[in-house]
Amino acid sequence: MEEAATDPRTGGSTGDVVIPRWRLSVDAAACEGSGCCAGIAPSHFRLEEWISTPINEIVSPDDAVLAAAETCPAEAIRVVDASTGAPVNQ
Amino acid sequence: MERTVLKYPFGEPHRMLLDPMYAHVQEHEPLARVQMPYGEPAWLVTRYADVRAVLGDARFSRAFGRDEPRTVPHANDGGLFSMDPPGHTRIRALVAKAFTVRRVEQLRERTERLADRLVDEMVASGPPLDLVEQFAVPFPVTVMCELLGVPVADRRRFGKWASVIVSTTLSPEKAAEYRARLGLYMRKLVDQRRREPTDADLLGALVQARDNDDRLSEPELMHLSTTLLSVGFETTSAEIPNFVYLLLTEPALRQRLVDEPALLPSAVEEMLRFSPIAAFAMFPRYATVDVELPSGPVRAGEAVLVHTAAANRDPRVFAEPDVIDPGRTPNPHLAFGHGVHHCLGGPLARMELRTMLATLLRHLPGLRLAVTEEEIPWKKRQLIRGPEALPVTW
């Protein structure tokens, strides 16, 4: 759901929408199905059969997503900026 | 409706057999009402689908403060294991990096050399000897000590105190004494890391996280350090003799591993599935709201015990579950649990078990029991199952 935002640089309103979005992905080959992610961020990850998958690929920033990526024993979760592709660091 | 309440645990475990009551309730009472020696009654859940649902569902809590069903009179403070997200997540995230698959892989070469050295020492000692004493205990203890930054030379001292984690026979006074001693011991190590900060080992990194970043409190630091030390080896040191016992008593399994070394990782998974390392279900979860499990409803406030060893033998998921098939695929066993409390040491344990098997098979191809199966003493009245001693020869 997009809405007009305040430009953080000028404080004025802007027609360009600057809402940070993250892109989530799970490396299915690396995933071990531990379920840590779905336990920490149940609104973001779901296990299908034995493999985790993001419920939504593009999400608003959420600490729980970073926590899931940090605690994944297989380091299978990637979180990047949806527009630039730059990794989001914890 | 009258429900029979079953006494739990069902009985003293026998070798590696799963008590037949588990198969019975798994089939006929997937939500079975049980009463442990202390604490309130609980549901016992044994089907794979239900166990996985309970462990993976954020609506079930592990938070402390209830009259938890248990086998000892005193309350079990599980530390990290008795916490829920987000508090749990905060602490877990601090240590998670040290135990990832990738990080553990970096330890493999060193671990292989350690295994080789232990076997060399066994060979120099000469047969027969106790594999538990000479390998199964020192191997994971040394790995964990080096990871944490604890002096390996102290292992006989803290080893005795660390047993408080798995014993069900220590009196409350003795348990408290051991915990206190372990705490004092860790206190000294933590203080030393304060005087000489380092991030070369996990303990140093945790002290820095506390002092520099205030990411955990002092009690959390102490509790976490003590837990990592004890639980870090009590389980693997029991699983090693379980695996070796299986190899030495199932010649077909052993021969397959000798003939097909590439099968080793898969064989480790299968033995993890098969070996019932937890003597009984413990660490209950509490439903925070009404939850509908695949097999039935659990009401808010009710305690649920899950037995992963029983789930690992569920014929609904594992064909011929009581047969050890080293090539079993897929093998989504729950030996390391599931969900936010999924065993932190899982990747480390896997690496150690694979290394142990490969080393023993390669260096001691003639390894065999030095006693009859009947003469092997098994742990009694502990939370962890396995041989107390494993006399071997070659």
C-alpha cells in the first residue's frame, strides 16, 4: 500500500515515494528446515514440506526478519534492499 | 469425559529401545494425558506432525514460572531454553554466528586432527579400553573448550559439576552446589576476559557484547556461558557411544559405510533419527491461546510435552521407522528439535559425529566390542541415554 511520503532530505512532501523495502529470499539448497525463522518471524517465513520460504518476497523493514537471518544455522536467508539490491546489515 | 492419566516417564529406558508405550499412544492417543513425578499434568504428544506443530508454533511458550511437569523436585531454570522471543532471540542471535554450518566447517580440519590424535593415544595405550573415557568425552569437550576459550586441562573439575545438567538423581542441595561451583568457575574466566579483552574465543566475544555493546545483562552472560559449557558436550559425548554401539552391533550397517564412504553424512542423519538420546520428554511448552493441533485441540494454559524420539519413529513420515537405513532420503528428523529453540549446536554436533565416524572407520577398521552386548552398562536415571562405558578392542 503506497502513500505519499515526506522527503527525508528536504522535509517537504514529494511525489517520489521513498519507502524502504526489503527483498527476502531463502536459499532452498542450504535450508535445513530447522524452523528458527518461522518461529522468530512467523508472519514472514513458512516451512513448506521441510524447506523455509518467505511468505512475501517484498516487505517493510522488520527487526524480526533480521533476527531470523542472524539466527539461521544454515545462513540461508538473504535480506537486501528491494530497489538497490544492497545487503541489509543487522 | 474421564481420561486415563498415564504415569510418566513410562519406565526406565532399555538400551536403545523406545518404550512400546510410545508406539501405543502414538497410534491410539496422539494427545495423551500424563503426570510426571512433580508438577502439573500435561499432554504428551508423539506424532511427528503434532510435535513439529508444537515446536514450530509461536503460540506455544517456554517461558518460566509455571509448575512445570518434571522428574526432580526443584524447578529447572533452562536459561535460554526457558525464554520466548523476542528476549530469547536477542541472546540467541549473539551466539548463532559461532555455530553456523559455515563457521563450523572452518573448525573441521582442526577437529579431524584432534580425532586423529585421540585415536593415536588409544592405539598407544593398547586395547582393550573404554571408548567413552578415551574418546567420547574428551573429543567434544576439547572442541567446546577451544571454541569457548575454557582450559581443556580443567575438564575433570567442571565435568563433574556440568553433570548437573543431565542428572535426575542429584539432590536439590547437590545440584545447587554444582551449579554454584560451575558459576564460580565461569566467573573467574569471565573476569579474566574483562582484564584482557579478546574476541579470539566465544567467551571473549560474549564479554565484549556485554561490556561494549550492552547486548546482554551480567546474569544472562553468566548463565549463557555456563550453559554452553555443560550442554555443549553432555549430549555429543553420549551420542558418540550410541553411534559406535550401533556400528559394532549392526555389521550390515558398518559394512555399508565401509563400502560407501559417501553415505556417511546421510548415515549420521539416520542414526540421529534412530537413537533416542532424550530419556523422556521434558521442557514442556505452554499454549498461550487455544491451539488446534493436527490431532486435536490444546486449550490456553495447558502444558504440552513433546517426545522427538517418538516423532522420529512415526511411520506416517518414516517408512519402516525401526529400521536403520543409512541412505534414507528425505530424512526430516527432529533429533535437534525444531523452531526457535532448534539445537544451537546442531551443525557442530553433525561435524563432530561425521569426523568421529570417519576417523574410527579409517584408523580402527578392526574395532569391536571387548564385552558382550549384555555387559555394556547404560546410563540410568539421567536425562540423556547412552552407554555409561563402552569397552572396545581391535
